[in-house]
Amino acid sequence: MIPNAQACNIQHQRFWLLPQKAIYWQKRKTLLVADLHIGKSGHFRKNGIAVPKEVNQSNLENLSHLISQTETEHLVILGDLFHSDINSEWQQFVDWRKDYHALEVSLVIGNHDILEKNNYHAGRINLFKKMVIDPFLLVHDLNELEETASVENYILSGHIHPAVQLRGRGRQSMKLPCFYFSQQYGILPAFGGFTGTYVIEPNQDDRVYIIADSEILSANNINN
Amino acid sequence: MSSKGHQKIEHWFTEQGWEPFDYQRQVWEAYLSGKNGLLNAPTGSGKTYALWMPVLINWINEHPETYKELADNGLQLLWITPLRALARDIEQALQQVVDDLEIPWQVARRTGDISSHKKQKLKEQMPEALITTPESLHIMMAQEGYPGYFENLDSVVADEWHELLGSKRGTQTELGLSRLKHLRPHLNIWGISATIGNLQEAQDVLLGADASNENAEIIKADVEKKLEARSVLPDDVEKFPWSGHLGTKLLPKVLPIIEESRSTLIFCNTRSQSEIWFQRLLEAKPELAGTIALHHGSLSKEIRRWVEQSLHEGKLKAVVCTSSLDLGVDFAPVETVVQVGSPKGVARFLQRAGRSGHQPGSTSTIHFVPTNALELIEAAALKTAATQKIALESRDPILKPYDVLIQYLITLGISDGFEPEHLYKEIKSTFAYQTLNEKEWSWILDFITTGGQSLSSYDEYSKVIDEDGIYKVVDKKIIRRHRMSIGTIASDTMMRVKYLNGGYLGSIEEWFIASLNTGDTFWFAGRSLELVRTKEMTAYVRRANTSKAKVPSWMGGRMSLSSNMSALLRHKMHEAIEGSTDDIELKTIQPILDVQADWSTLPDEDELVIEKTISDEGHHLFFYPFEGRYVHEGMSALVAYRISQLTPITFSIAMNDYGFELLSDKEIPIEEALENDLFSDANLIEDIFSSLNDTELAKRRFRGICQIAGLIFQGFPGQKKASRHLQSSSGLFFDVFDQYEPDNLLLQQAYDEVLSYQLDEVRLRKALRRIQSQQITLKQTERFTPFAFPIMVDRLRERLSSESLVDRVQRMQLQLEEHV
């Protein structure tokens, strides 16, 4: 198992929150990640902006690490798997994929996922607009959901790259990425290495888990 | 000397009822004998004629019979100016002379703000004299076949060179000149500079590392003006604020100054301060409406033009302005200058004072308005400096900025391409890049050709390609993006402010507009406006009737006290302690100095005072080295870092020109730190680098570098979306380079810039040596002293920590939304 994984119960399901910014759902042998933005460094480089290309490699290495340390059979990506138009880093992903014959990979399409269908087929990826794995509804951007109150399932989503602002005495403050769970929905941090964050302002009843380097801390337990 | 050209020009002067100054004639002769050089002359002294006339004399002498007929002669003179706003005045002055002499020459501008139609016309037929900015020169060099523009070029003048010298735009100018010198080996190069501490160096930078000194001359214009500096003093200093930067408290005392003078310039240090002063002046004296105006760099050129014109014509009683009116032609009706808040340096104070009093024999008058009590000490220092001609500050040139070089290489790559070996020699001939070594050069070539890394199968990096030894950029999108970004040396994304019916008012930083809702009112261009809607990069507004409105604050570097000023300041403190002063300013502030002495102690010239206080916020330490903000930035990071090596601790750091504060939630072991040689200058660089890793300084510096080197792209005007997938913050770039490519030269540049320009390593080391020889006094105080208070209230803070992230998080609190 992954060191420093933090257990967390959502809808009576035990989730392991991982400091690598992923969720391992043990019962279903499912690894949940959001916002990988594979190909982002390639997109920049192709346009003459010299981002180090190791960024992409390290995203894939992190994914390999998590899969090898868990019993993942199903990798579910909550959108923004690939950053933009096709570039060779997609092939890098497809090549990586070849090492995992038995692994099932599903993608809930995000706003950045604009590749042709056959590219996804080449990577043996199941595509979903939204996806239900009871008791959850998986989407990319929960604000894109139609305002139907009929959503009965608890929603898990990505898209906003959540982070929280912490403050302490002596005018200290810092911004750290987090997992966020309200009564109706949860938001995963961005998995990709070359992605920014957006500061959210949680309510008191919300559960927030902060990623501090290689540890996960429940914000509800710290100094409150 | 009486050539035909001379006669014509002397005759022209006589017709104007003028006599050329000696220095003007000196410049003519030096120029005509083929020399390059630097003219040291203040604004409004006829410096334009000093360099325009010899060009014409030369032309007339070369074509004595035909000079009135020869038209379309190609570009003869390139006139580089730092400010677009100045270009028009110069254009008019130059054009007037050739018209009077019936020389059929064209004078034109090529700056960012002329129409593309006009730019197209320039392309077809170059004028004989072209006025341009460093950026626009580079934009010309980004066009295919650009050498054709310059095939007749004889001379280049870099106007207001002191303004460009200490900036990356100066480096841009150096690079542009190195190219032009290669195209035209006999090019005459002249600079015009106000008085600064390093005129010789200014000339060396302009002429390049390959220039010979024998062929160059510095000519000083001996046109001294008398100067009178006065301070506006508060009646009751005990009620005068200890901190703050607006200064409107003394506004009632500025009204009579405006009243008594024909025309007054009121200089503010920031654009928001100028908006507020303008508004408050109108409130205090509504009958001023229509006779006072506002002038700053974010207003539209139409508005600025109108203000300048009205000033010339004597229609305005006062203009509230910023550095936007520091330079340029003189406004004859201006009799008085008011400086609100510390100008931070003697040179700037004198420059501004010089904007008044232009009648022959008249005196320049400047009134200093302190914005808080401690600025009274600065007032005393400034007056001493201004009247005793204390040595002026130097403008240090920027050395070897890799970002500017990368931008330049792409510029040449998108026009005609370049041969690396050949260009390397040319670049090394500049002052800025004379120490550029082969290793750095090949790293830069790699960076633009392969993206700085060895190619792998998954890599599709493309920017500059090698076409038979010629390095070129062929990708149309990259070419377009680069052309757009040449002009953007460090500016935030700006939004245009327009009336609904189309009238253009100026521009404001995007983040300010983003903080407003539709219907909100804000002050801009001296009027209160209601935000109606925003569309793409334009905010549409209408006039609002309320005076309750937000004032935009523009981000801008905070200036730091110059080293000359800080030395003077320490000396003034000493005089105040000794009681040997005659300065009215120091006498006025005495009650506050008494409070400081009573609650703590007054820092003497040879003493470093440290105050220790506890408040609800935690444990505070205040240090008062009086070295200026920049040195304090470095010293505070250094001191915080050294203390943090004694015990795991986290600091929040604030600073101003007088001192700095370390604040922690834990007790700070200052006594132990002092015993351990806290202010030693041994291991300075190592310790500073370690402290930089723990603060945001280098990261912030990286922002500008990213922009210039073309990593951050702000998008095409009006179509931001097309490049959405190429948007990233400089902070992210910093992190990925730091992680995967720590020896990236741009990253190294960020650290170097922090070290040499921001923290000013040389000054920092000097300051530390000074402190080591001084007495250190540690005082426990009950409350925040008059010196501590202004630092304590500063919200702009650095952080430094030696604790683990997890330990810190444990003691923090999540910011929760108000529970609904």
C-alpha cells in the first residue's frame, strides 16, 4: 500500500486518499485521478516554448508507481487526460499503456479532451460523458451538470484544481492543493505535474484534506 | 569653420533671435570631425538642436548646390527615445528646422502607437529622420529585408539615455546598435543624458565594448539653474500620521502654492496617488474645476496630449502627474513644482525641480510634501542634497540578461535569419554581453533550437531551425506571437477603458477591473465612472455622479532609497540627536523623535537599533539599518535565514526604507543569533542563496524574464481564447525548471537579478560591514514605536521558514467561508 495514505469514508465507501493526488477505492480496485494534462509540455514545446519535457515522463511514472503499489484493475480519469491537440506525447502515453494489458482505463471527457476518437481507441480507453459507479456519479466539471435536482448519486469531479489558503499566527499563510468533499460532491486535486491550482473557500461542514508534500492532513483536525 | 552648412544653421539661429550655446557648437564640431560621444544636458536646454544641426550641416556641405532639391534620400538619422510621448515633440522640432531651411527632408515617428497604415507607408519610403523607441527598432529588425531600411543611415542619437541605461530596454538598444554598426561601419553614435554619477560608463555602454575612447567625447552643457527647495510642514506634528503614503492631510497647504504660481506641476509617486490628489483638490476647491488636470502613463494619448497642449498654452493652473511628466519638452508657464512623498533619490528630485522656472535667470522652485512624519527627515536630507550638490546617483547598466538576448535572436530569426558564429562576435561587442562565453552562447542556441534538451523520439520542439547555416524561424504562429511580444518588457495585462459611445480614456490592469462588478464605480482619469460591461479586453463605462468610488491601484515596483539618500538620512538622524540641526523639518519632527527616544531609542549614525515587541500577532523584531528597501529585502532574508538555522521557525517579513521586521508565532532567539555573528558578511552569497530558495523573491523576478524570453504569452488583443492552451503562470514555469532543469540559464538569471539588482549585493555587503563596526542596541519595547509602526502595517510580506511543511500546517487554520 502507499505510505501516508489517508483513509476517508464517503457514502460508506472507504477511500484511500493518496499524497500523489489520487484516490484509491479499494473495494472496487479502482484508482481515481483527475486533470492529468498529458501532452501539456509537448504542446508548449511544439509551439516554441521550452518547457522541460520530463514533465510528461514523470506524470506517467507517478501513475505507474501508484498502479504497482495498489491492486488497481480500473483506472478512472475524471477529465482532462490530454491537454490539447494531438502531439507525440500522446504516443508516449499509448506506449506506456501497452505495459498494462489487464488494466481497464476509463475517461470521463473533460473540456481539454479534444482528441479524435481513434486516438482514444489506440489507447484502449473507454469514453464517458458522465459515468456512474454506484453510489457515485463521476463527471469532469460539476458546474456543467444540468440543474437537475434529480442527481441522486454523490458526485465526484475534477476540473478546478482545488487548493486552500491556510493562515496562522504571525501573519503566516500558505496555499496547498487539497481533496474537497461537501455533502453532495467531491473534487479531486489535479494529478498533472505542470498544472496550477485554484483557491476554494470551504464551508464548515465540508471535509478538506490538504496535501503537504508527502503527507495528507485533514484540515478539519488542524487547530480548529 | 564657416562652411556653407555652418552659415545656414547660424543664420537660422539668428532668425529665431537665438544665439547657439557654446556646448551646442562643441557638439557640432565633435560630430563633424567624425567623433561619437555623449552630451550631458538637462531637458529643455536645446539639446535637440545640438545633435540635429550637425546632421544638417553635414548634409548641406556634402550637397551644397542640390540640398534643396534632393528628396527621398533614405534614412539618414535614427533618433531613439525611451518614451513614445516624447516622439511627437521631437518630430515637430526637427521638422520645423528642415522646413525653415527648405530642405525637402521627411521626419517621421515609428513607435507602437502610430497607425498600421502609416507603418506601411514607412516601409515603402523611409523618411530621412526617424524617431523611434528601442522596441520599435527591434520590430523593424523583425521584418524581412530590414537591412534595406538602414542602407543610408549615417547617425543614431539615443535621447534620455540615462533613462534607458539601467533597464533592459537599454540592453535592447545596445543590441540594436550592434546590428546597425555592423550594417553601417562608419555610423555616428551619440547619446544625450541628464546628469548622473557615471557618465563615462554611460558612454561606454552606448558605444559598445569594441569602441575606442580616442574617438569619443563627453560634452557637458553648462546651463545651471538656481534651485530653491522648501518643505510643506504640518502645523501639529503630533497629529500627523506615522505611516501612510497619500499626503492629502497637507493638501490645504498646497492650495495657496497653486494659487500663487502661474502654473504648478504636482508630482505623485504612483498613478493611484495622482488620481486621489486630483479628486481631493477638486473637493477642497471646486472652483479649480477646468483649470487643473491629471496626467499619468495609463491615460490615453489624446488625454495626455490635451493636457500637455493646455500646459504649453498656459491654460492650466496645475497638473497632478506622475513620472509621465519627468521627461520631455519644457512647459514654459510652469513656475512651481510640488513633490508629494519621497522621491527616493536626489537625481529624481532635482530632475523634477528642473521642470519649473524657464524664464531666463529665474529659479526652479520645488515644494516637498511629506506623506508621513518620518518623511520629514527625508525632506531635510533632500534639501541638503539639492542645495549642496551632493554626488548624484549612478544608473548601473544591466549585464548579460539572457532573456533579452533570446528575444533578440528570435527577432533576427523571424526576419532574415542569422549565422551564429558571425552574430556571436557582434553580440560580444556590446557592453552588456562582452563577457558572454562560448558555453553560455551554445546553451542559448540550444534553448532556441532544441528547447534546451537533447531530442528524444517524443519531442517535437520547434522554434528556430538551421537552414544551411542560417538560423531561422519559419512557423507563422511563432512569428506572429513574437512580433506581438517584442514590446512587452514587463507589463501586466492591461484592459482598455472606453465610454459606451467609444471615447477612449486609457488602460487599467486587468485584475483591478476583474475585482469590480457591473454597476460599481471607480475613479479613473480624474472622473468617477460606472462599469457598464466588459467585453474582451475593453471595459465600457459611463460617467457616474457619485464621488464614492474605488481608486485603482496599479502594480508597480516600489522604489528604494538610493545609497546617497540613505547615508544622508543617517547623518540627519545624527544631527537630530546631537541637536546641532538648523533644519526646520527636523525641528518640526522633534516631538515624534522624542516619543521614539522615550519608548525605545533614536538610532544614531554609528548604531544599529533592534526593537523586540510582543503583540497579539506574535513576536516582532524591528531592525533599523536605514539602507533603503532593496538592501533591507536582502538583509532581512539573510537575518531570517541565519536565525532559522538556530531553531525551526517561520517568519513573515516586512520592510521599508528605514528598517525591516521579522514576525513569528514563536519567540525569536535574537540574543543567541547576535552572539553568533548575525551580521557577518562571511558566506554571504551561500546564505543569501539558501534564503532565496525559501522565499518568493526569485520566483517573482522570473515573471519578467519569462515574458521577455517568450515563455509567457499574453494572447493576441481581442482573441485571447485562440492561445488558451498555451497559458501558464511564471510560477509554474519556475517550479518545473527548478525540478527538471535546475541549470537553466533563465532560472540562474532570476537569481542573479535578485542578487545584483534587487538585493544589490555590493550595497548589502557594505551595509553589513558597516553594521559589524557599529554598536548594536537591543531594546525591549512595550508597544510599536514611531519607527516600527509604518513597517508593521505593511501588508506586502516575504516569508521564510525552516520548519517542515507538516509542522507548519498543524498550527494553521483553514480559511472558512462565513457559515451560511
